[in-house]
Amino acid sequence: MDSNRPNRSLLIIPALNEEASIGDVIDRVRETPLEIDVLIIDDGSRDRTAALAREHGATVVSHP
């Protein structure tokens, strides 16, 4: 492991129809002083969960 590289973590969040809160959740994770990548697993949402997660900087994997 390269001791000069900052430690990074991956936060995996399953989501289903969470358009009302997903943006806030991602933004709050980004407010921490940690280096955290966010992966949203969209479990077939019928709302804008995936689009909003992407707009807030998360990587999204969508299931039908």
C-alpha cells in the first residue's frame, strides 16, 4: 500500500424510490472530512432517485 495516497472508502447505499432524501444523504456524506466515494444501488426506483443521485455526484447502478 502506498503510504502517500490518502485512504479512501466506498459507501454503498441501496435505494428504492428515495428521490425526496437521496440528495441530502449524499451531500451529508460529502460534508465529512473523509475521502468517501458513494455508490447508489438503485433497486428499480420509479422516481428520480438515480438521476438525483448522479446530480449529487454519486455513481449509480440501476436494477430494472
